[in-house]
Amino acid sequence: MKGFPTSSDIYLEMDGKKIAVVQSYSAKATKSSQSVEAFGESEPVATIEGQKRYTLELTRLYATDDAISDGINFYDLVDFSLVICKPDRRIIYSGCQWSSVQEDGQLNAMVAEKVTVVAARRMETSA
């Protein structure tokens, strides 16, 4: 049995290739909903489910050696996936776009300190 996830178990993937490992993450899912009101009723008669939105805060992203040699730039990333491997399942956030990037500079290091990502979809698969 596998233990807790490590940074090699949390990574960004694009076109089927691992492009960066992530030290930690936090995920927030929100969903809009709308009340259906009827004339003469004092309370809504129903609620309609709205769209889901997934916002992810990623901390300390390290580009893989292959991604560095391919000239990866975190600012140019579009339509990528975040993969989180847990002991019993994998969670994949796909259709990702970044909404903010914070960097702290170090010589010869391709590291982004914090990246906020918005994902279009969330899927769970068995490990």
C-alpha cells in the first residue's frame, strides 16, 4: 500500500508529458445555483444546479528536466492538467488555465512559488 502523496505524486501534465512537479496544493470547488420562484409563493419552489468552477492554489512548482530543455515557460501554459495521485485513486483537473503566477528568483532554478489555476473539469479514477 502506498503512503501519503509526495511531490512526485502531484504534477502538471501537458500533451501526455509530465512538465512540472508540485510540492503542495489546495483545491476549491464552487457551484452556482439559481432559485426558481413561483408567483404567490413565499419561498422558492426549486433550485437549479449551475456550473461548477475549480480553483487550485499550487505551491512550489519545479519544471522537469525535459520541460526545461523544451523551453517551458509557466506564463505560456494553456490547456494543461493537474494530476494528484492518492493511495486509492487519481484526481485529474483538466482544461486548466493559470490565473496568477508568483515567482521568487534563484539562480538557475525554474521554479514558480505560487500558481493559481482554474480548471474546466475534475475527474477521479481508480489507482
